[in-house]
Amino acid sequence: MPTHFTLLDGLVLVGFFLITMGIGFYFRRRSGSVEGFTAAGRSLPGWLCGLSILATYVSSISFLALPGKAYAANWNPFVFSLSLPLAAWVGVKWFLPFYRRNSVISAYSHLEERFGPWARTYASACYLLIQLVRMGMITYLMALPMTVLLGWDIRSIIVLTTVLTTIYTLMGGITAVIWTDAFQTVILIGGALTCAVVMIVGLPEGPGQLWEIATTHDKFSLGSFSWDMTSATFWVVLIYGLVINLQNFGVDQNYIQRYHAAKSEREARKSLWIGGLLYLPVSAIFFFIGTALFAYYTARPEDLAPAYQAADKADFVFPYFIVTVLPPGVTGLLIAAIFSAAMSTISTSLNSSATVLLDDYYRRYVNRTANEQQGMRMLRVATVVWAGLALLIALLMSTFVKNALDASWLLAGIFSGGMLGLFLLGLLVAKAKSRGAAVGVIAGVVTIAWMTVSPHWDAWPDVLRSPFHHFLTIVFGTGAVLLTGAIAALFLDRGNRLGRPDPTASRSD
């Protein structure tokens, strides 16, 4: 690939890494306590936590995959973002006040009060496994195009990214994570906007050519508005987005910790609105970049190397544009933005995973009377161990790509639906207790496993295959937990005193 990665680009990239590491070391003193490391002393402004929530949404997968999807097809995946206003409203109205009243930093401690120890352990274990796979997958998928961009060995990029992210996360705790998220978000958005402008200006016949080419090829389509549940129609993507975003705001430790890090409930509400609603225009920018890329290379077909003209290379067209078209300095900025998208997600997952390991395992099963020093030691050890495991997963993915990715999506899909369904069962069904909840979770996991495995297993009878689009897997799985759990509660939870009604269940506001 012909590139012009210059000395200036290298200096920009080095400067980005130095600033990121500097933020981690600057906030080292504020992370010397468990409260500081996990909740930033509950002292941060809402706008800052909001930018961190936005950074949690925009991973390196989004940075590269969204333009790739718009380039190869249309804006159908953007419908996912349209569900955010409703999900954010639900989060602000019900989820956030509940977690702010419950001062325990873990998102899963209340499940023990509601359904017993098994529920807390189940949900937290699912979360930890999902974060491990997510960190490994994001690191690998970031390194894949970066090795083409920079010419570095993919394993070296994986190790460098993981080590640097672990260092500033370890030093500065969640305060450093949130501040670096904000810095990296600015880099990311600035780089994306710069790219969009360069593409528009670079069209031979001016900006109007973009609209002409895009409309001719139906690039702005949001998908079919039919009620067909076997394909990614507008409604299927919208429902999928709503469930995923409710899961994010309701049971994901990454988001819950930001509720606690804000200095007041008002600031926490502000952070959720900022993070949730900003993703709408930010994701639109990435989809616009994909459409602009299509128009740019349709107008200039000779500028796109033959190796990147195949349909399965759509995700590589944006990185190709970055290193072959952008001016010196801007190329380094965009590469820094790709690194930042990955590092912000990894640092968030590391800090939240360490918090869960401390609260839901170490203090619950190992040392209930752990003092401050023991708690901090556990947080640091957990951060390093989880980073090492994520690094191992990313390296394995670089060797066994297809199987690793298939396994990661299967694992994440099976476990995440059970988590959200269990939370909603406790929130909405006052009569549900331990036995009914257990039956509901089993039904949900079985439903998700069936919808995930049956379409791809040759030995599975055709008549028993799931006909639904895979986006609906988590939707039906969550519904199965909720519906089956509610019905089972009528028969199994009579006289079962374990668990108490959720304190938010009887509230109308």
C-alpha cells in the first residue's frame, strides 16, 4: 500500500501517547483509595462523565466498521442510534435514580438482595466474561488494519496497546480513565470531521456530486420498513438497538460506575443524556464518512487499489484513505483516533472489571472485612490479571481469527440477554423471587443458545432452526427471561421468602 506516513505523523502519534500516559500519572494521587480508584470520589462533573459514556460507545469497531457498513451498503445500522433517546429517557427516569440511591458501586449487588447470591454471581460472571472477550476482540480488530497502515507486526500492536492502556488505568484509576476518555473523544471526533471535509472537497465535481452518487445508489436508505423478522429491517434494528441500549444503561458496570462518579444525581442525569444523545450525531458522522468514501472512490476509481475493491474489504477502505490521501499530520491524528477508540474501551473495561472482582468476589467470598490497603492491592492485581487475559485472547484471535470471533459473539449473546432479563424481572415483577428467577434465566439462555446455534449447525433439523434474524436473539432471550420468570414465580415462589421486591418496582416516577 502506498502511504505517506511522515515524521510529522509520527510526532503526532507519539504526542498522543505521551498525553494519554501523562493523564494517568497526573491523577495517580486521586486513585490511592478504593473509592477514588472505582468512583473518582463521586466528584466529577456531568459533562466529563458524559464524554466518557460516549467514548464507551465508540470503540475501534465503530470507528472502522460503521464507515465500512455505509460504504458497502447503506445507513440501515444507523437505526440502532435512533433508539438511544428512548433508552436514555428510561435510564434517567428509572435506572439511574435506583443506582444512585444504592451507593454500592457494583451493578450486581442488588441482585443478591432480590434473588439470592446465585443471581449476583451469575450476572457478575457473565459481565466479566463478556468484558474479557470484548477487550480481546476490540484490540485485535483495531490491530488488524493498523498493521496494514503502519507496517508493524500485529502482535506488537496488540501488546503495545494493551500495555500502555493498562499502565494509565492502573496509575490513575477511573479518574484517569474518564479524563482520557474525554481527551480521546475530542481526538476521535476532530479526526472524523477532518476526514469528512477532505472527502467532500476532493470530489472532482464538488460536494453536490456526493449527493448525486449516493442517491443514485440508494446509500442513505435506512432499510426496509416491512415487518419481516428474518432480515435487518428498520424495525428489527430499532428493537435490537433499544434492548442493547437498555442493557447498557441498566446492567452494564461500565455505565453504572459513571453514574456513581458524577458529583450529584443531577450531574449523573446530565452525563447520561450527553453520552447517549451525542452518539446520534457522532455515529451519523461515521456513516456519512462511509457514504463519502463510496462517492469519492466512485468518482475516482483509479485511486482505490485493486486489493481493496472486493466487497469483503469494505472495512479497510477507510484506513486506506487515511494513509494515502490525508495530508501529513492529519494522517497521524486519524491513526491516533483509531488507537484512542480502542484504548478508551479497554481502559473502561479494565477498571470496571477490577471493581466487580473486588466487590462481587473478593469482598463477598474471600475477605469480607478487607481494609483499604487490601482492597487497593486487589484492584491493582485484578487490573493486571484481566489485562493479561485480554491480551492472550487478542493474540489467540490473531492466530485463530474465524473461530475466535464466532465464539466471542456466541458467548456475548448467550450471557448478555440473561443479565438484562434478570434485572428487568426484578424491576417489573414484584412477586418474582429466587426460584422463578432461576427458571427464567434458564429459559432465556436456552432461547438465546437456540437462536444463535441452530441456523449454523448443519446437523440441526431444518424444521427446528430459528427463522429469525440474529439481531432478535437478545430481544427474544430477554423476553424469555422476563415472561418465563414471571409465570414461574406464580407457582414456585409462593412462600419463598428469599428476595425482596425491588424498591423501584412500586414507584411511578
